[in-house]
Amino acid sequence: MMKRILYAEHAIERIYERGISDRQVESTVLEPDLREEGQHGRLEAVKRFGRRKLRVVYKDLPSMRLVITAYYD
């Protein structure tokens, strides 16, 4: 069973401000070009969209993936 992807309030605000779509965030988390260990037990998924690289910071919890923030590198 695939884990649900949920968004922290901070992530919702930043994604909206930065013009990032839910589809891009979910594609990055589920099928990243690169996945790295982040700070505080978080993961960072990176995926290229055209000339830009989207970085999504999230926590992989037992029942879900919680998106903390997302931004273009």
C-alpha cells in the first residue's frame, strides 16, 4: 500500500507562494532523480522540471509522508 502524502501548513504556504503544483511535489517525492538524507531525520527528494530542480523536504513516517517545504534549487 502506498503511503499518503500530507502537507504541513508551512509547506502549503510555501508551495503556493512559489508557484509549485501539488503534482510536481508528489512526482518528486514518489519518483525523484535523487534522494538525500536531510537534517533532523528528514529526507530531501530532488527532481528536474525543465531547467529547474525542485527540492522537496519531507518526513517519512510509518503511515504517511509529511511534506515540510518545497523550493527550486
